[in-house]
Amino acid sequence: METNNKSNHQVRVSGEKSVNFDFDILNINNPLQVCQKYRNELQIPLRSIVLINLAEMNSNNNQHMLIQAVKDLRDRNMDIYLLLVGKDCLNGECQEEASKLQIQQFVRFLGMRNDTGELLASSNIYVASSKTEKCPLGIIQAQYAHLPVIATANKGHKAVIKDGLNGFLVPADDAKTMADRILLLLEKPTTYKGMSQVDVSTYISKGVPVIDDDF
């Protein structure tokens, strides 16, 4: 499950169908000032495009795909950075891959954080790369923070993303298509704006769906 790394009391399961989350903790006063402060701390220029992923780094969440997408975009001369927010359960494999691809200076490995709202406010696009997903909480958090979403087409993501309408879905392990969709969002301001204004009120009131069969 994608998480925002807040304390456990912020997330609770309602029966077996949904997860209730306190979205108020994501509210940020003066988001432009917060963005400037965090970009400075992260050593990322304000003009750069920042991708963010909120998920434990593990084989299922497949952050390797996101690193490869950043490499693809950097090879196309795109000014792209990636924030990976979550516990590293891969013992540095993603860091090694970023170094091997010579893009380590464009990827920030932030570990577990308690400032998800601020990090979302400092980002431009949410990316989700998991092979399977039981609860797409990270996606709903990003939409609440008015970020467009690009996610792999697993059952959990399909439960909340309708491809081309309120986000983009891409095949699992397809870093090139992920990069293509990121570029498309950046080249089409109207699409970016539309996908940044998704109504998540249903999830606020009823919870984020939990998928029993996530394949």
C-alpha cells in the first residue's frame, strides 16, 4: 500500500472495503513559499519539474521504473527531478541504479517523512509504478494536493484512475511510456490543469478503496 509515512493513527481501515485517512494533515498554508523553501533545501531549482512517489521502496512498488523514466527524460534534455519518499527495503538497489545511469544528482531518496503535504506542494506530477496495488492512498493524496497522476495499470490504480480523464495509466515496467505521458502532460497545459483538479470528495467522506484481488 502506498503511504504518506504519517503516524499510524492517521490511517484506519473501515471494514474490508476502504481506508479512512485524515486529509487535513496535507493542507498547507502559503504553498508557494513552502515550495520555494523545500526546493532550496532539496537543491532543486524552482524552474525544474519534480516527480514524486510516496511508497516503500520494494520490488512490488518498482521504483526502478521511475528511475529509468527519469533517465529517459534526461536523455531528452528535460529538466526533471524525482523524489522517492518511503522506507528503503531494497538495501540501496535504487541508489545504485541511479548512479549506474548517471542520474543520481537528479533523484532524492528521502526515506520516511512526516511532511508529505509540504513535499507534495513542492512537486509537479505524482508517479506510481507498483506492479500490484491493494490501496491507492498515495494517488488520492496527490490528487487532494492538486497534482496530476501517472500510474501503472494495475487493478488498484484502475479503481481510481480512468485513463486520459483524471490521470494516465501505463503498462507495468514500461518506463518509456511513463516518460512519454510525463512529457505529454508538460506539453499540454490544459490537460495538466484538468488532471490537477480531480474531485476526491468521495474518498474524503467514504474512504479510499481496498482491493482484495489486485492483479
